[in-house]
Amino acid sequence: AGLVARGRHGVGGLVPDETHFLNALHDSLETGMTPADELLQHFHGDWHGDLNKIYDQYSY
């Protein structure tokens, strides 16, 4: 059972299974911050309330 057992390859076969989706969860557990917490920290900190900065740093 689980993501490995499903055997679904991701990113056109470049990723062996879906477990890479858990990376964000592992990061949150290690740092104690969610992705939203990180964005708020930037918004109230180095971005000085300028939400346009999100496009520079988070677009792909």
C-alpha cells in the first residue's frame, strides 16, 4: 500500500513514484513552517509588503 506501491511515475517518468509530493510536508515538519508561513515572513520582511516580489522568487 502507499504511494510507492501505486507505481505511478511522475514528471514524464523522471520521478520514480509520487513520494516526491511529500517533500513539502517533510520540510514543514523539519522547519516548523508551512509554505504559507514562509510567504508571510517574506511579505512582512524583505518584501516590505510588495506582493509583486512573489513573481520573481516563486515563478517557475
